[in-house]
Amino acid sequence: MNLKNNIAISDSGFVFNPSSGESFSVNQIGLEMLNMLRQKFTTEDIVTHIEKGFQAERPTIERDLNDFIDMMNQYHLMQDEDE
């Protein structure tokens, strides 16, 4: 899954979906995750990056990333890789 190309993300964590008009806010880690998803990093790469930069254990990061991606899917911010 990849972040849709038309999703706008500000440096402060404001996320806007122009297709639906909905907007969201994410924290610093959510912003890191979104930017890495936009750059097509693998989930494994994202987990490793977050683990190095923040004080959290790998299983917690993996769970949080999966939950975050699920939430982004629910808000229609993600697309299949072939789209």
C-alpha cells in the first residue's frame, strides 16, 4: 500500500485529502511515517527508522505502524501499489 499522490501533508502534520475535503492532524511520528510511505519505504524500513530515532521497542512500533496504516486506509488515504 502506498500513500495516494494527491494527499497534501504540511511540515506541521496537517494532512488534507482533496478528493473528500477531509483534513487530519498527525503527530511527529505519524508525519515521519507518512513521509516515508510517500517515498515508498517498506514497512520494515519505516520500523527500523523509527526505532533508531525514537525511544520505543520494535514490537510496539510494528503494531503502531500497522494500526496507523489501517487508519489511513479507513480514511481513503492509501492506494494499492499498482494504482
